[in-house]
Amino acid sequence: MSIIINPEKCKGCGLCTDVCPGSLIAQKDHGTAYIKYPKDCWGCASCIKECHFGAIALYLGADIGGMGSQMTVSATEDTLTWNIQKRDGTKDQIIINKKESNKY
């Protein structure tokens, strides 16, 4: 499992590099983020949740039933929305209410 960084969407803010627990994300000279060691990424999704530009997606491979889909996240004060772009172009969303998710 690994992430994919879209350089066209990346704004070079550096937040993803700060939150990656494996120090796997770096920035090029002009600021665009890239993943140094894709095979070492364990898919914690910290960078995806931190990216406010939708530039980072989690690659959902066949090994976990994703068949090449990509997942990004957007957030509001009350919700997290996981956006899933499937290979065939269809999209799904999983909306999580932050206030209810850790209720129990």
C-alpha cells in the first residue's frame, strides 16, 4: 500500500512532510512534495488527512480489494469525507461525523 502525490495539485506547503512518521515524503527544490520510498509507505494516511489540496491519494491496490482505486480526504469542522475514485471513473464517498466517531 502506498500513496500517490499529484504534483499539479501540490502547493508545496510541507505539511505532509511534517506528519509522515516514516520521513518518506520530501520536497523538490521548487517545493512540490514527492514520496522518496513508496514501497516503505505503510498507508497510515496521515499525509492524506493533512493535505488541504487533494494532492495526495492512498492507492487502494488489489491486495485490499481496491483494484487500483485512489482515496483522498476532505474535512470540515464536523466531518471527514473520504473520496474514492475508482479505475472505471465512478466515485464513492464515506462521510464520518467527527463528533460521533469516538463516542464509545
